[in-house]
Amino acid sequence: MLPRVTGRPIRVELRRSLGPHLAAASMTRRVVLLDSEVLKARGEFERILIHEIFHFAWRRLSNATRRSWETVLSREFDAKLRGELGWSAERRKVKIKPRDVALRTARWRHYARESFCDTAAWRFAGLHSHDEFTLSERLRKRRRAWFDATFPATRAIPI
């Protein structure tokens, strides 16, 4: 279940096709576009929409909170742990090199953002399994703990 969010409204539009993508978001226009394909499988609409909403949340996070999330990911990376909670993060993760982590390159930061959004979608969409959920149960628990500590139920998430 999506936690309480606060901020200016975000318009959501369903489109017949977005080409190879299932969704797109414009931060400046505050709009999320969803491909109608997301309606075909149970839970896909929720998973994809929550992922996109959390792009807005990422922009509102403090640098300290972003770095905290990056610490979670860098520990996984240093331990050479595989898997992710969505294709958008997975395709970026496989391209990360130790240099990217150490220097916080754009490649690393983009991966961190996508991993944050995919993890939020996994955490709040209510899906217990999905083909894109390849992260181990142990690491899912760690990420859930980070989300629960960072976004307690008593606090709205700014978007």
C-alpha cells in the first residue's frame, strides 16, 4: 500500500503506447505517462505508477538520505551481491564498475535512483513475486528496513 505522500498534484495519463517504455515522467510538468500495457497484468499498474511517483520523491530527498541509500547499495555491490527489484535498476547495475561507486559517477547515481524507485515499487505495490524481483530475500529485508526507518508510517513522503 502506498504510504501517505504530500506535495503538488501529479497528473497521470494513460497512453495507447509509449513505444519500448511502460512509463515516463516529467518532473517539471508533474505528469506521469503510463502505457496501456500496464493494465494487462495484475499489479503492474500499481508497480509502475509507484515507481514513477518515487522519482518525484527522490528529487525531494536530502543529500544525506540519498547517501544513506547509496550506502545500502554500495555494501551490496562490494559484496558482489546480484539481483534487483526491477528491470530499470537491473540493467544499470550490471554496468557499474568499482570506480563508479568510489567516484559516485553519473552512472552510479542513476543506478541508485532507479534502484530506489524499483525498491519503493516492490515495497509498496503489494506484489509478493514478479519476474523482475531477482534480489535475494535477505537483501529485500535489508532494503525494507531502510525504507521503513526512512519513511515511517507516521510521516508523509514529500513528492
